Amino acid sequence: MTRLTVLDTRSEHPEHAVIVDRVHPDETARSRFRRRSGFAANAFAWSADTVCPNGGPSFVLREHIGWLAPDDVSPADAPDVVKQISFLHKSDAFDIDQFRVSYRHHVHVARRHMHTLWQYVQYDVVRVEGARAELADGIVAVSVLWFRSTDDFCNRYFASPEDQAQFQSEEGFLDLSKAFSFVLTSLPSAGPADRPADV
């Protein structure tokens, strides 16, 4: 499994972290998601689940690949890649098994309506540990979406207004009043291949 830990400081790079995600430098990209988050976060560290960097909450996750970016397509400007991490709560109308069935189906929904979505990986939350774990109460899944550029992310998030409406009509399994997202870029590289193996 994989671990995602909220870091205390933006400059921190834990010794065992495979990837560190930091706040994206583009203000327009960051402004797409202004909803108040469940916890403050300057950066995130991805690592093996056996290693817990300082900070928290720290999520132990089980990976489910929606799709990976093609090997033969690279970003024109790697630091311009946008990585959106969303923390999700299920609707009260769904139990956890029903939620996960709908969550997996959401991959196909995204394929149909988000044509510039470069890579999509879902994570089920197995448990939450570390400092401030109580702030993650109720989070059942973490979605990670990659876009090749801030232009795609800001201006072509959905293929059309009709696609956006159809996409949003299939989000009934989520409690969107509690969901929140961070707009980030990754170090050492923002390329979508930079994701921790699910071990």
C-alpha cells in the first residue's frame, strides 16, 4: 500500500518520501478550488506505507489505477503540470461498498467528459494515522488527477458545458459539501509517471 502524509512545512522533504507535492505556483490554477479544506497543507509526501514522515494526517491508501498517461507523451513544461488531489466523503445514502462501486465507475465518467485529464488514479483510504488524524474523519477516498498544463486545467477541465453537467449528474455517491481539493505540482518532477508503487 501507499502512504500520503500532510507535511508541516513547504520546504520539508522527508528522507523516505518518493514524491513531494507542493502548492502549484500558478495563482489562476490554485483559484479553481477555493473551498475551505478540512486541514491546512503546505505540501504532501508520498511514501511506502511502512514509513510515516513527520506531520499529519497520514493516510494509508490502496491504489486503483483509472488510467496512466501514455509513455510517449511528455509535458511541454514539466513544472506546469497540474496535480489535483481531492479528499472525498461518501454520501450518507451509500454504504462503503456501494460508494466504491460508484467510485470505480467514475473512471468511465471522467473518460467521457474530461478529455484533457492526462492521468487518473483512485485511492481507497485504509486508515489514517499520525498527528491531527481526527481532521481526516470521514474521508474514505483520495483522487489524484493530472493535467498536462495549467491551460488545460484552467480552460479545458471539461470538454464542454454539456459534459460538465452530465459529469456532475453522476456524483450522487459523494458528499460534495465535505469534499475538498489541493492544486499542486510534484518534486523531483511533475511528470505523471512519478507516483509511488502500491506495495
